[in-house]
Amino acid sequence: MKIGYLTFGRDDLSYGLALCLSKLGGHELYRVTPKTAGFVDVLLFSIFWFEHSFLLAEFLRQANIDKAQKNRPRIIIGGFNTFNPLHLLPYADAVVVGDGEGVIANVVNGDYSAANVLTDDKKTVSYGVEALESFCHDVNDIGRIELARGCKFNCKFCAVKHLKPYREMPIASIKQAIRSTKCKRIALFAPEPTTHKDNDEITKACIRANKTRLDSDVRLDRIEKRDGGSARHDSTPRVGIEGISERLRKSVNKGYTDAFIIEKVRQFMADGHKGLFMYFILDLPGEEEEDWQSFGGLVLQMNELPNAEKFILVPSPSVFMPTPGTPMGCDGINWERPYKQKWEGFFGKGQGRVWDVMMAERSRVFGPHMRLLQMMATRAGTEFKPVEEELSKKGAIAIKTRLMITDKTEIDRILGRDGLIDAYTSPRKEGPWDIVQFPTKAT
């Protein structure tokens, strides 16, 4: 059987899709383009971010492939962004929800009976959960090895915590995966790599194999666990601070106080490290101007630490997206707030600055209309397909490698006409994703 595949992520082949393809021995596998997609028996698409739903729609349009056609490849969609699979069903014969490596061999052969495979004739679907196994995906001269799925912590907004029960890769499987790659650099990934019960032994295994360990994401309260000798890559650690104030952090179960953050950064500077990425979430429910004032006070305190003038602090913003299946999945957003301009104005871009610390702040923050499309791909039901088609036909959006906003007025008209702006952005009690039976209860 000829199987075409495509992931719309940064790499040609994502870890999850690569793992699934490794289960398809005996089939011919091809990375497809719109010109070649019609010549295979089955199309596998991996959807990770919200914009990939729009890229998928444009890909099928260019390929002249539609689910309503009789003579076409069977279409199967999977990936992380299937926590609300209903908006993808108009494009596919089957949507694999959650982990897919255990069912993919049956699905490509037309067996959609598994509980985590959604089809037109099913009313509910279960979020897939699989045991981890030895696997290394080599891409861009880096071996990617999964250490764990799910998370031991309890941040209320986090899909990784609330959609995926915590599972660790056995140490024997990790060692086998390390030995299997020819890459000198390996990315050992998990929501928090240092919490793996065999983390020290993993580091020793990397040293014995002469591998450089690349994992950079770490919790601030575990940042001292990240140093592990010659197996560690001298990359800038990335920590999730989340709320811009103590009050907001407490509201999402990320209870870092300002004093705790300052002390950890002070220690990190004193130990001779050169910089630190800090992730912040804007527009958490209840955010007020006093939270921004608190944020300013926090940065000023970091600014006054010894050696701050030699330290690169990279505050990296994102805007809140209520993810289905989490305790905050039905919260609303203030989509109309221009957070890009607010963030840049806060740091004085283009005018006099008040920071002595070397500040490499990022400003790629979704604008209001991109946030509307983000929520459309998160909360839409089967109306997603006709609405996306109208947005494209009317020139409101375009795909130029990435999803682009081309006519904000037309987006307002199309989504506002049927009350979809409120449906996608306001607080609600339920949604199309209610057909999914999640493995953990959002509380």
C-alpha cells in the first residue's frame, strides 16, 4: 500500500508521526505535496498547532482532494491538536485522538474500531493513551528521545498535564534509544526532564555514549537539577513563569512568588550563567493593570541584581488559549486586546528604555484577529470547514508558508454574522470537544 504523510510543523517529520510511521513496515511511504497527494492510497496528516488546521485545508484545496469525492485517497488525521477533533472530521475518514502509535497499523488498513478513532458514525471517542517505548527520531543532526508524557505538576491551563496521564520511558529503553542514534547531540524531551526517576542515570548514559544533552526546558524550582556535567549542552535554559504577577500565578497553580523568582535568578547569575528565557502568559483570566505594574516591579528587581548588566534575560510572551479538557478549557479570552503593542510598549521599544539588564525581549504575540482564528481551530465544530472556505474565498486569510491575516474587516463580518466570535471567545459550559472522553478529569 502507498501511504503519503505530512506534518505541518517545523521539521519535515515530527516525532509523533515518525513514531507512527515506524509501525508501518511493508508499506511504501512518501512525503507528499499537493501535486503528489492524489497518487497514494492513504494520506496521513499530523496536526500540532492551531494554524495547521488551516494549512491542512489549503493543502487539500491545492491537491483538489475532498472527502466527498469517491475516487481519492483515504484521509487520516492525528496529532496533538486533536483534543477537539470535531472540526477536523469534515476533512477526514478518521481522526486519531491522542496517542496513535498503537492503532495506526490497523487504521491505515481501514479498521477504525479503536476507541480513540473518530469517524462519522461514532458519537464519542476516547483520548488515546499508550505505553512509551524505545525510539529515537533523528532530524537536523539531533536525535530526539522521549523521556515522559504527561506532567507531575498541576498547572490549571496545561494540556500536557490534563490530557495525558504521566508515564515515564523505562531507563533500559532510554539507554537503548541513546545507543541507536549516530547523532552526537540528543534532545531528551519531556514536560520536565529532571523529574524522571532515573534522571541522573540518564545523564551518565549520555556521558558514556559521548552524547551532548540538549534539553533546555526546566521548571524554575528545579533549575539546579539541570546541570549534569559534560553531558549538558551550554544552552540557555527556558523556564515557565506563566502569570505576570503573583496573584495570576497562584490562580493557575504556578505559585512562584516574586521573592522566589528573584532569588533563583540571583543564584543563577552568581553561578556564572549567561542568560535565561522566561515564558509568560498574557490575558490569563482576571488580568488587570495592577498585574502589569507587579510585572514591572519584578523586572526592575532583576535589573538591580549583581552582574545583571552582563546577563541576557529573554522574557518570551504568549497569549492565553483555553485548551479543551483542562480546568480552564471553557474560560473566555479578551481577544480584542492588542497585546503585541502592549508588550512592546511595556519594554519601551522605539523609545527611551529603563532597563540596564540586557533585554532580548520577543514580540511575536498573536494579534486580535489571529487569536480569533486560534480559537476557531480550538473550539469550532463541523462548521469549521465551510467557514474556513469562505474566509479563504473572500480573501480574509491566506497561506504563505504560514497562516496570514489579509482582511480583518472580512473576518469580523464572516465570524460576526453567525455569532461565532462570541461562540469561540466567550466563557462557556460545553463545546464540540465534549465528545472526547479524556483520561484525566479537569478540576
